Amino acid sequence: MSVTAPRGFRAAGVAAGLKSGGARDVALVVNDGPDAAAAGVFTANRVKAAPVLWSQQVLRAGLVRAVVLNSGGANACTGAPGFQDTHATAEHAAATLSGIGIGIGDDDGTGTGRGGPAIGAGEVAICSTGLIGERLPMDRLLPGVTAAVAELAVDGGLAAAEAIMTTDTRSKTTVVAGTGWTVGGMAKGAGMLAPALATMLCVVTTDAIAGPAVLDEALREACRVSFDRVDSDGCLSTNDTVLLLASGASGIAPSQAELTAAVTEACRDLARQLIADAEGASKEVAIEVVGAADEDDAVEVGRSVARNNLVKTALFGNDPNWGRILAAVGTTGAAFEPDDIDVAVNGIWVCRGGAAAEDRAKVDLSGRQVTIRIDLHAGPAEATIWTNDLSHAYVHENSAYST
Amino acid sequence: MSVTAPRGFRAAGVAAGLKSGGARDVALVVNDGPDAAAAGVFTANRVKAAPVLWSQQVLRAGLVRAVVLNSGGANACTGAPGFQDTHATAEHAAATLSGIGIGIGDDDGTGTGRGGPAIGAGEVAICSTGLIGERLPMDRLLPGVTAAVAELAVDGGLAAAEAIMTTDTRSKTTVVAGTGWTVGGMAKGAGMLAPALATMLCVVTTDAIAGPAVLDEALREACRVSFDRVDSDGCLSTNDTVLLLASGASGIAPSQAELTAAVTEACRDLARQLIADAEGASKEVAIEVVGAADEDDAVEVGRSVARNNLVKTALFGNDPNWGRILAAVGTTGAAFEPDDIDVAVNGIWVCRGGAAAEDRAKVDLSGRQVTIRIDLHAGPAEATIWTNDLSHAYVHENSAYST
């Protein structure tokens, strides 16, 4: 049930004509409370889209009552006019929501508010995804927001998840049950999947009681071991945003550890769905680095292998080319001795001690799931990075995206 | 005339059966002197092939009398046995060359030595290129070295350049004329082309008089602005080697600046040839970064764009997708303000001040040559990085390489 699985949330997804073809392209998620605590994690890219700049400001207060998300345009590299478009979208959403009223008591399934406080633009986060460098058609987006407000429903989570898809072939949602409270989430992302967030938008909701600081800690830890360990194509987006909203509607306040664990599970589930649906991928590849001196080393090694085009094309060709894997490991600064490294591909140890071991012909790469295990023999730490192969379909899809 | 353009050098290229198909695969370059000064630059990859480990030791003394190069196998990740193979190759070459005699006076065009001092294995550098992780067939390689010694000739440079090709579609050679002295060179490299050397082998020769320290300075500066600015696929090889050998046969000792300039010109010429023949490439892309605070920033920005698969696939699709270029710039730590950046593609300023400017439809990407100019407006420094697009042919070639 996506973001509306926890109590206290309504959502909608409508078709506003931003995408050609009539698919849903504007999503709205509303927190009916009683709380409106929130945390956010944003792209590390220094070229940040207007909605990222806006939402970073909104999140500073730790309070979000609504999130407007659109596909069909990233509103990145659009200068001051693009920022004004984002601001206008937030103003329009706030005014329209104030008109119908949102707030306590909206979990009765009717999809209409029984009145709540007026909300301000500064309580509305904005997310956009799509082509960089073009202005959004505001004459379509604002009516879309109006329509989304009208369609808000406690079962609207799936429609919202659909509305944020770009080249995604399916929507991504998750639900994790706590003890008397719930975490729900939706995400999109298919290209520009890289560390410090994939090219992705993600909204995670919970009806737990938790303040902004607790949410922030839970979200940062969850992202660190989920989205930040996904590296499909090494490209870091201008629009990446992950939001965590808490309504407190369950009346239960889990411990920090409980909340972090549930949010992490939700984010990991969504991250796996992103890799499973990455643009043009024919393989889902887990790079398990073990025996590292510390976790940073393990992540660095895994990421280096995940970003190596020669490894990725070899996997596309069902070729267990461990030599390319070692060459990728060798570009890192991690602690290891080249002559100590072992590498297994789908369970076959094709390399031991930095040289050929078991017959590579034994490796079965015919399936979609691939596991590369790299033992550095340098310590006790480990980490897993998720990536994809580099396929003809990736080249095709990304050479034709904007034209 | 490749490495034999300068006086004092002989070379050969023979077919030893390392490659299937009967193409030349063993090259030999001999410095007949009177000098035998040398310098080398090697891969920064920490997983170094046996011939790299060997040649680094040889170069420590600054003296090289011969270089054996083979295609058809990288002898990387082959452990101690692989290193012994390299050692045995050097021993065999030294013994065979001592038998025919090399040294002063061999520039008479007869291709036979008139006797010189016996040479040791420690004066023979070794370079290998090909698949990682497999032992070389020594029963073919050593007879190949014997045959190469027999075919040494003052016009053997082209055959040698042919013998080091792997997926190269044509051999790469260069000649640069000094005043009374000459620089010649050959190189191979088509995949794993990345900074801190492309996947490449390169031998540069000169008949100038220059000691190891002068050669070292000339070679490091030349590589810094040539091979180190080539980044075809972001993958750093285990075998990269660039050697500079000086015979002193011209009797002329140019200044450091003169020698550096000529070696730089030779390396730049070879680097351009590498990019022009990179695996599967349909575009040769110059990324000119100007207005940088310093040269390091310019190189970092250029390299980030060169390594961005979304930029590279867009270029393959003839799509002047400047948004992806800005997203790549944004991942760097270089000094810039996102709202100041200008980007031109083939002369059309599609982005000014971080937002859309001239109509992208004006950009003509139908040709093979592409120039991306990025003005950071942050200072006076600039650098150009050379790269390629990411094409179906790259995926095809690299998904099928070892199988």
C-alpha cells in the first residue's frame, strides 16, 4: 500500500499531461497528523535542481505536511525562473490543501479532511524528475496539483507511486510492520543510479511518533546502507531526494533502534527494486566485499568494481572475467595485498591469491542474479554494493532519451 | 618510421603464435647506443602485471638496451610463476642478443651488429598486453624472441608497432624532428583507456644525448599532458607502460625544454591516435575545460564528464544533452558556481549561466569529431581531456572479449 500504509497519510496520483501518452505524472502525499515531523536526504551533486534547493529549505524546520512530486521534467538547470516555478507549485498546493482542510482525523477512509489548520508553502516539499534543462509546463502542473488534491485518498499510495515513474517499468513500493506502527514507502529510479543517492525520488512514511532528530538519524543510517550502496551506472543525479514523514497516528513511539531498523528495511527493499528495474539491465549484481580492513574500504572496493565498464560489459556477455575485477580493485586505495585477493563469481572461486584458481567454465552466468564475492584478506569488515551489467539496452535507452 | 626513426635503434615484429590467426605478436626494440639511457612511467593500478613489476626494477638503473613486447596475453594476475616467465623472457632475450652482439655502429642499415658488450637480463624491459589472468605460452614466446632477434632491422619499427596491437584496428606510430635529432614512437591501446595511463604500451625513442634524469623529467611531463588526459572508458589497466629510450647517436644534446617539447609532441600524437581507434567508438570527443581556478580543477571536471556514461551514451545518440554534462560537473569538487557555468557543444552555447541558452537543435553531431567546451568562470586555468562515446560496439566488443 505504499506511502498510505501507515495511518495518517493520504495520497494521489494523477495525469496532468507532463508526460506524453497520458500516464500519471503528478503525485501528492499528505500527512494528516497529528504530527508532521520530517527528515530529508538530498543529492550530493553540487548542481542541484530547483525542487531540491526548495525542499532543503523546507526540511530545515523538520516539518512537512505535504509533498508534491512530478515526473516529466526535472526542473534542473532552469535558473531563477525554475526556482520560482517550484515556489509557485508549493504555494498552489498549500492554498488548495488549506481550502479542503487537512489534519487530524482523516484516517476514516473518506478521503476528505474534517478541517485542520491552514498550511503554508513552507510546509510543502517538492520533488521533480525527468529531463534536465527544461522548464516545467506550469499551465499543466498547477491544474494537476488541484486534481491531485481532489483525489487524495487513504488508499492513494499506489497511484502516487505510479505517478513518479519515468523510465521505470514498474512502480516501487514497500511496507514494513512495526509493533503497532508501520513504515510505508515509494520510490522511483532507473537511470543515473549512483552513490550518495541514486537518481531517485523516495518518500517513506510512518505513523510512529518520532521527532525530526530521531527521523533524521533513522533516515541517514537507512540511506547509508541502502540507496548509498546502489550504483547502477555511476552517474549522480541533480534531483535525488529521500523524505521520511511521521504522522504519529499510531500513538506509539518506538525506540531509535526500532525505527531505524524498520526504515532501513523499507529503504533496502526499495533500493533492491531500483536495481531490479534499472535501465536496460539484464543482470542484478551483488558485489560482496569481505575481509576488508574497515567498512569504508569495503565500500570503496565494491563501488570501484560496480563502476567498471569492462566488468559490467563482461557480465552482460556472461563472461566471469575476474581479471577485470582485480584490475578494478587495484585502482582503489583500500588495504590489501594483490597476491592475497580471492574472487568468487556465483560461488566459483575463479581467483585465489590473485591468480587463476577454479575453472571459469564452471561459472553459471545464465541467470539474472549475479554474486561477486571479493575477499581482501585484510580485516574483518564487509559491505555489499548493488549494481547492474552494461548492456546494449542501456546504450540504446540512454542514447535516445531526450531526442 | 616508428621507434626506428631515430638513429641507433633497430626493431622487429614477428608472429610467434600467441595470437590466433597468425598476426605478429612479439616485438623487439634494441638500443644500439652509444648510450642506453632510459626512463619509464607505469600504471598506477596496484594490481600490476608481472612485466610491469619487472620493468620497474629494470628502469631503476636508468639503463635499457632492449625491450621485448608481446600481445596475446597480459601476464597479469599470474602470481610468482608469471613473474618467472617474465624473468625467463628477459634472460632469453639478453642471451640471444649477446650472441649476435648489439652496440655502437649498428646504424649502417645491415641489421646486424658489429659486436658489442654482452647484455644482462637486467637491461631488458618487458611489456605484455592481452587477457588478464592467464599464463603466457612460453614454448611459443621464447622462440618468438629468437625470431625477433634474427629479424632486427633499422627499418623494423613498423613491424614492431604491428606486433603490439590487440583490438587496435591500426598501428600507432609517430616521428617528431628536433634540430639534428629525432624522436620516434609506437603505441597500442584500445580498451581500458584511462588516466594515469591508458591500457597501453608505448615505446618512445630518441637519438638525442640525454641522461636518465633528463629523460625522466621529459617523459613525466609528456605523459601528464597526453596519455594522462586520455580517458576512453575510465578503466585503469594492470599493464600500462611508457618507455623512453635514448641512444645518443645524433651526437646532439638538446636542452631539457627542447627534449620535453618533442617527447610531449610525440606522446600527444600517439594519445590522439589511441582515442581515434578506441574500442567501439563512433566519436572522438575533446572536453575543453576553461575558466578553471587551477589546472587540477580543469582536469577533474574534464575527467568527470569523460567518465559519465549518460553523457557518453547521449553523444553516441547525437544528442547534445548538456543537462547531463552539468550533472557530471556537479559531482566534482572543483571551484565553480552552478549558476555561472557555460557549455558549448560543437560551438553552440546550449547552456549559459547554468540554464538553457541557444537552441540545442542547432548542434551538429553528425560527424566523428565532437568538442565540448565548459567555461567554469572561476579562474584562468584550462585543460583538455580526450574521450569517446559509449556505443553498442563498445558493449559488443567488451562483452565478447574473453569468450
